Amino acid sequence: MKAETTKHEKKIGVFHVRWMSFFSFIFAALYFASSAVAQAAVSECDAVWGASSGIVTEQVDYVPKKPGKKGDLRASLVEGSYVVRLSGWLYYPADLVVKDSPVLIYNHGSGRELGEPCAIAKYFVKHGFVVLVPLRRGHSARTPERIPSNWKRIESTGVYTDDYAADCKANRNCPACTKDSCPDGLIEIDYIRQQVADVADQISYMKARPAIGKNATGKLADPKRIAIAGHSYGGSLMVFANAELKEHSVAIDISGAEVSWERNPHWKTVLSAIMNSAQQLPIYFLQPANARSLGPTEVLSAIAVSRKYPAQAKIFPAAPCFKNPCDTSEESEARQAHMTFVRRREQVELWAPSVIEFINRYPRP
């Protein structure tokens, strides 16, 4: 006997559907609201993107806190004990599940206190990437002018490059020095090279990170598309890392050694030797046309071509300066075209598509 649906049951059905829709709406709202709150609590980019950006920011320790010791260049004295803990920001889309994503690991330049590279993070996340922005040893987050609600400053333990160089000169206690000679120009170069260990930990962290989302399985990163990138000192670090590490897919050198290339000839000598030293993974060199020097891209990419490494090089149109006309003094240039090339949204949108194309062209086998 076929049951008949009463008007009362029809009303209950409609009522049930409406309430289910209502609860689904509330669930979605709470999920994305919690993502937005998490973002606002840890990221200065929220003021740039807006709370509805659809991007989540996490503060992460890519080297978890562990005991250190005096003399360890990655350790700092914290509350009476030496510890090692390297931190940074992880950006990803506010989706229900995030897994098997291409990864961009972006290493910053030389400033002791660093702001977040919001334009880079937003562009790559919106194009399907997960972005890790590590603070290398001895660096900390810059306190933003507009401090987000519940914002917390993060930092990485360890010895900052300038402090290392000063101690090295005073005590002649580092590999760049001998009993009779302590060449100024080699000290920071040697210390940047030592930080390849930090890059190795960044890659390991991303490869081990689980997928994000309720009941998600697998890993967050696509192991075939983990790109390491850097700007300025971070760009030079990519040349060293690309020669020594093999767990990434490609390296991106943005304006590496640009500011120091002409005044410190050791950069050309050392980086050229590294490029000539061994078979390397694909590497892409890029700079703006009004860089302090175009030598790094021209010289290092030429070596890659001569050695038949898979490589790419491009000089982009002149980047704007903070002041017009551009102040061409050495110190000011480092804070103008050198920085706007990676800080301004329209500049990132100029070069980032070619970086994504390069990453997609050379996945790991």
C-alpha cells in the first residue's frame, strides 16, 4: 500500500530543508570566519587583502623548538637556555581541503626585521600555490604600522648576518678568516652559504606537512613542484642551495647580489664558481632594468647556458621608485627599485606568471 504524504509532512519536509540549508550556511560562515580570524591574528597582509580574501595565514615553526648550545649559529639564549627555533608564515587558500599543491618557498633579503611579502603571497595562492615565507636565522617579523587584532610577533633564533660578520672580524673565528687574513667581502658570502641548511629544513618541512582540512589525507605539497625562491641575499642563497640540494624542483633568483655586485667583487667570483661547480637543477634569474647592477643575471645565466643547465633569465622593465625621480645613491637604491620589484602588486603581477610557467615546465621526474 502506497503511503500518502500529508500536508503536515510536506510542511515538515520544507521546514527540514530550510533548517538544513540554514545550518549549512552557518557552518560555512563559521568556517570561513575562523579562517579570516586566524589570518587577522597572525598576518599584516589582512590589512592589504581584506578579511574576505580567502587566504589563510599560519605562523609556523619549520624547525620546531629544541635545545641548542652556545656557539650554535642557529641558536639563541632564551630565558636562560640556548634554543633553536626557526619560524615563518605559511599561506594557503581557505578551502575545505588543501593537498598536493605546488609550493613556493620564498626567502627574504638582508633586513633584520622583515615585513610579509603580501603581494607575492596573494598572487601565488590565488594561482593554486601554497607559499612558505621563512624567517632565516637571526631574523624577526617587523611590527606593522597597523597592528591586526591579536597579532603576535614571531622571530627565528640564531645569529644575524651583520652580527656574525662583526664577531668574525673582531675575533677571526669563522671559516672566511685565517690567522693572517680576514677579507671583509667574503665573510657575509660564506655565512649566506652556510644558511643552505635552513633552506634544506624549509623543504623538509613542506614535504612532511600533512594535507589541510577535516578528514584530509595525504600531504600538503606536490613533491614534484616545490620551488625555492629568494630576493637579494635570499636570491644569492638560491644559487648556493641549487648547487647543494636536490629535493626541490627549481630555484628562482630574484635580484640576488644585485646591490653588492659592483662594490664587492667576491660575489661575482664565488657565485660564478658555484655555477661552474656541479650539475644543477633548473634555475631562473630575473631583475628589473633599473637594478643597481644587471651583472648577476647576465653573468650567472651565461654560465648556466655554457654548462647546458636548464635555465632562464629575464630583465623586466624598470621598477618604480618610492620617490620620483629615483634617488640613485647606493643606500637609497636598495630601498627603491630593488624593493618595489617584489613589494608592489603590479610588479609582482609582471614577473610572477613567468615564474609559474618555469615551475610548471620543470617538475621533478
